[in-house]
Amino acid sequence: MEATTINSTGDAVTFLIEQHTQIRTLFDEVEHAPTADEREVKFYELRRLLAVHETAEEEIIHPLVRREVDDGAHIVDARLEEENKAKRQLADIEAVDIDSIEFDVKLAKLREAVLAHAEHEEREEFNRLRAELEPNELERLRSAVKFAEATAPTRPHPGVESATGNILAGPFASMLDRAKDAISKPRNK
């Protein structure tokens, strides 16, 4: 099963919150893996999920929050700062022996940063999007999020935290544009 596969029928917010739960689980599985090989497999899944999840939020969710939520720019700027820090931590941890004490220390710091970030997103972005958008809009948005994840990089790219940055950095600019088009249809209010 791919790390981003979630079998739920909910909207984009539900989908992303379920991925936050999966990220928490993967941190536990990396931490408690009985062998270095199993730890490496679980870390790979964690790294991949974090990378595609954050890319989708940067391309789809954050721009929407900027447009639709009061004080959205301030909220998104704070989340982008957190994402950049976590990407740097994630890139840094990849250079460390997976079976070392240093890996454990770096993993604990990464976990703390990522889980705090997820909590901020849920409280400050996701709840606000649910209040601002119609349920059918959030359901359509899920498709755009899943498409963005399907075309996203699977490794962290510190410094690429914007929709524009992700498009320029990735080889699939046309597919990403189609995903953006899918969510930018005029809304009925």
C-alpha cells in the first residue's frame, strides 16, 4: 500500500487530517521498528508521505486559504515557515545513519515540529476552510489534492514552499496546472 493511499469518502480536509494520523503512526513505526532494515522502510514511507502531503498543501490548500480566509496570508506564511523548517530537518536526517543515536535525536525533533505544524494546520487552516467553503467544494478539492500528491516530489526540497516554486521545481508543470484549474472554477455563493 502506498503511503498516501487513504480509503475514506470524505472531503479534502478529512483526507488531509487522515494523512496527519497516518504520519503520526509512521513516526511511531519508525521509532519502534525492530531492525534497521524495517526502520529504513518505514522512514522511506514517512519521508514520501511528508513530501507529497506538504506539496499538495502548498499547491492547493495554502493558496485557497490566502484567498478565502480572513488573515489567510498571515496564517499561510506561518505554515510555510514551519514547512521549510521541517523540510530542512527531513533533508538533514537523511544524511544520518538510520541506526544511530543521532538519527533518534533528529527524528524526535522532526516529529515534534511536524506534529505541531499539523495541529496548526488543522486548527487555523482546515477548520477555517470548512467554515468558508461549501461541502461540495471541499469534496471537489479532495480530487485536486490527490492529483497534486500523485505528481509531487517524494523527497523534501527545502526552500520550495510555494505553489509557483513547486511547479518550477517539478517536471510535471502541465499536470500541476490542470490540478490548479480544477479548483479555480467560479463558485456559487
